Amino acid sequence: MEKEPENGKEDKKMDHEDRPGHRWILLAVTIGAMVAALAVVGAALIPSGPAAGSIRLPFSRGAKTADTETLHTWWQDNAEKQADAPVKDQAVRQSPFYSMKVAPAKTPANKFDSFTYLSLPRSGNPKIGYTEEDGAEFAANNDMSMSWSTFEYAADALIEVSLDTGQTINSADQVTIRPTGLGFDKKLMDDHTVRITVPYARTGYRFSVEFQPQQVTVYNDNTAGSGHLTMSPAGGASRVETEPRNAMMVFAQPKMDTSREDGLVPDKEAENVYLPKPGKLTREELESLPDHVDTLYFAPGTYYMGGQYRSELANVRWIYLAPGAYVKGAFKFLSTGDTDFRITGYGVLSGEQYVYEADTTDGYKHLAPGKGNCWSSCVKMLQFQSPQSGPKQTLLMRGITVATPPYHSFVMYGNEDGDFQMEVNNYQQVGGWYWQTDGLELYKGSSLRNSFLHSNDDVIKLYHSDVSVDNNVIWKVENGPVFQWGWGPRTISRIQVSNTDVIHNRMWWRWTKNHCIFNSSPSIIDVDSTATADTTQEMTDVSFVNTNVEGMVNCVIRIYALEGMKRVTIDGLHVESWNKMSPEGHMNNFTAFTDPSGRPVTIGNQVRDHEGLLIKDYTVGGVTILKSKGNWASNKLGRLDFDGRLWENWDTE
């Protein structure tokens, strides 16, 4: 006689067919068998290439992609190649401006297709439900865009980038790779294609490929007030910067470990993993998962939430976006009890279906006039909630691309000074067209490395201690600075920033206090007051090493100190040139604010004690700026218009 289950209940283990997402696995197996059968019939149609199993050839598009130990490229079968209008829900926008192929350096003739994505200002829409400025006007009115292509590699590679606009070049010298310090080899392949050698690096590379016919110059028309941006030099307009009308970024990513030893790729057959089906994502599907499911695995394909839904996840702590996964939507993590969050994979999370400042409390319409700001209610691409007290939380974010955010791309609410520690690596933000498309705020103990950020507001927010930032590429749009630690008094220390390349910026002087490369803005409570400091708080032991600013820029330093400062170093600040606006637009400021009673914050003495602000190896156009040379002042090349009362509190070397 068989033993009856205890408590009279059937003791049944979850078998393979009961696992969440199994229906998609069965579907994949069935489709795989069909493709295999078709391959026998159509073998003669497949181009010659490497050994069987190392390429994938989607019949619908004829793209040849690689999937080997040293190279992985992918394709989107449901692409729409256009830059004129919104794409269908289940479609991915393909760039009509650029295309790219990748080959192993050892076998240059063995070329594989790498899909080239495209982000447009407002995703090709007009302003929907509002008429006020949104920050995307200049880019939209001048038909600007950002294309990008991503591939994984584990050995030197050759990429061929083609300009598909009909424009031509006759020399590889007409193609600029930024950051220019990479020094990659270039070779002209034909009148619109350049081959670039990309050495393998465990950190990967992020770079812009710029064809001379695509370069346009941006001007300030110098009309009343701050002027307006234009592409016309008429009427005495001043040059602001030069950039491609249609940008092309390449993200060469290190191969991600699929053995799960590094915790980067989940086991899609595990019981705690759910595989959504490509297509529409609904609240009923994502927010009614069994309690034991804590991981979402998005396989290659296109997924969409629509413009009136943002997923709120109660138990999910890990989202994996496989290469070729393209998810239109946003995620809010509700759990304050989970301690190990992960967002990994080389897929794309796109905000293209949301309007600017989509208000979740008002049908996802644009924030209504009179509601002030929407920090709490507007869609953020990724939003977390930290408990006011409790266990330390960690977030591992590796590989993903966030495209076309409608507002902040990443926030954590709750105890912002608590234990929410982020490790961000090989992260990309593209299509930051709107105001408030900030980059990342790094919480206590966090790090940001080997990433690319295209942003139209504060790019990297240094509001917390024990932060490390290294090897990042910045494309700055009009609003906000690159590094921000102001808006309110703070106690922060032990911040290390190194190897930052600002490859473009469109900053101009619309509001002088929230600009430049390094910025501590006045208090958000009253940006015009100089009496909003807190003399009990202090910024100590902060260093910025090797900051390279390519092209033209309006200013580099504006510090309105809301707290004391000691041992702050800017070491290796290299500016190619100032833009051509009037000199007062270039002024670099350093001043100590007071508290409401009139007491100024304390800045360490740098000249005597080496305890203040040190600016070391500061160059403009290759010329070293030094106090001793007399070229530091506001009317000189250095453009340092620092408060005279702080003469002893800063120095140069």
C-alpha cells in the first residue's frame, strides 16, 4: 500500500511542464524544429560562413548574425526602418542613417550584421497634451537623432560602419571616433563605409562614429535674455558646439558569463523564473505572478506595455534582458524587504511610448499645469523603494541600455541616506532628449563604471559618500551639469571620480547656476538666495581625476558651496576650447554661501594647509592654467572668476 501524503494532500513536486514560462520553452522547441526542417530545404540559400551552429540567419530579413565564444551579434526581425513617425507597438525602430557589420579581427572577411537601433526626440510624435517647453525642441525641430549598435565580444574585432544617407566621404580622416583618445585604427572601405579596429577589453568600449558630412554647428542667436539655439550663423550668432545631426554610438560589450557563476544570467528553466511572451505586457500578467517567482527573463523579441501602464512588481527582484530583447515600458519595484536586486543583460528598456512627464496619477497624461513637479508621480524607467530602516539592499545593474526616457531614468525613494548600494557597469542611456532626463544618482557605497550617458539634466549626481565613478563617456545636452552635488547642503566624503570623457555638450547660458562640468547648484528652496547654506555640514576628500572635455564648452566649474569644503581636488581637467559666446558666459565661479544668520561655510585653506580646493593640471587648448602664470583670471584663458575672499582657499599646480 502506498503511503498517503501527510495532511491528506497530494505530495506533488513541480515538474518541468509546471514551471512558469514552460509554455514558451515548448513553443521555442517547436519553432526550432520547424526552422531546422526549413534549413534542410533552404540550405543552398544560406551564405557561406563559419561552422554550423555559429551563425543565425533570420529568413525574413536575410541578416547573418554571430553567436560564437568570441563574438555575438543580433537582429530584430520586426524592424521599421524610418525616422518620420512612431513605430508600431510590436516593431523596433531601425536606423535608416547607419548600418554596421562586425567581424573577428582574425577573419576579416567573415562579417556579421549588428542591428542598428534609433532614438528620435519624442519618438517621432508631436507634443501630446501640452504646449510648454519640454527640452526636446531644438533636437526635434532640427531632425536630430541617435543611432546605436551593440555587440558582445571576447577577442579583437573589426566593425564596419556605413553612412546610409547617400552622403559620401573620400578618406578615413573624414571620420572622427570619440573619445578621440581611444586612437582606434580606421580604414576607408568605400565612399560611405569605414572599418574600425576595436581591441578587446574586459571593460568594453563606448564610442561615437562621426562622419564629416553629418556634422552640424549649433549657435546661440544672442537674442534677449539667454538667446536661443539655432543652426543659423546669421545676425551675429555665436558658435556653441559641433556634433552630428544623426549620432551613431557603438557599444562593444564584454561577453557576459552565461554559466551563471557571476550571477548575471538567470536559469530560465528554474521555478522562480518567468518568461513573458513577446507582445503586449499587461498588469494581469506581470502583477499576478505566483509568490515564488522573483525573476523576469525577457528572451529576444519585442515587448510593450503601451503608454498608459508602468509595471509595479511586488516580489520580483531580478529582471534579465537578453541580447535582442526590446521592452517598451518601465518598472517600479515595490519590495522593501528584498536585499539583492539585479537588472542585467544587453537588451533594451525603452520609454518611447510614454509622453513627457507621464503622470501615473492622471491616466499617464503629461503633468497638468499647476501640479508643480512630478518627482513622486511621473514614470521613471526604473524605480526602487528603500525601507526607512532594515537590512542593507544591493542593486547590480549590468549591461542594459535605457532608451528615450520620458523623465528621470532611475530613482530610489525612501531612506536615501540608508544602505542602498549600487554596482553599475556597462550601462547605457541613449536618447535623453527631454528636460529632467537625469543620469544616475549614486547612493552610499555605490559605483558606476564603463558606461555611457546621454542626458539633458544632471548626469551623475554625487549626493552620497563612499562613491566610485570610473571610465565613463558623457554626451551632454542643454540642461544641467555633468557632475552635480548641490541643490541642498550635504555631508559627503570619500568620493573618487576618474577617467571621464565628455565627447559633446550643448550647454549654453540659459541659467548660469546649473551648468558646467562640475557644479554645486544653489539650494532648490531658493536658487537666488546666498543664505541657504548649513555650516554644520561638510564635503571632504573628493577627487576628480582625468576629465577630458572634447569640442567646445561654456564653463567647467561653478561651485556655490552650501556646506564646508576640505580636500577637494580636480586633477587633470583638459578643455579643448571655450565656445564662442561672450566671455561672461564662460565664467567659472567659486563662492561660499552663508547660513540664514549670515555665517559663511568654512572652506579649507589650500595655499597654506593644502586643505581646500586644488585644481591641478588644468589645460585649455593644451595651455596649462596656473595662478603663477597669471592666465587663470576671468579675462584670461582660464576664465576663473572665483570670489576674491577665497584666494587662500584654492590653488593650482
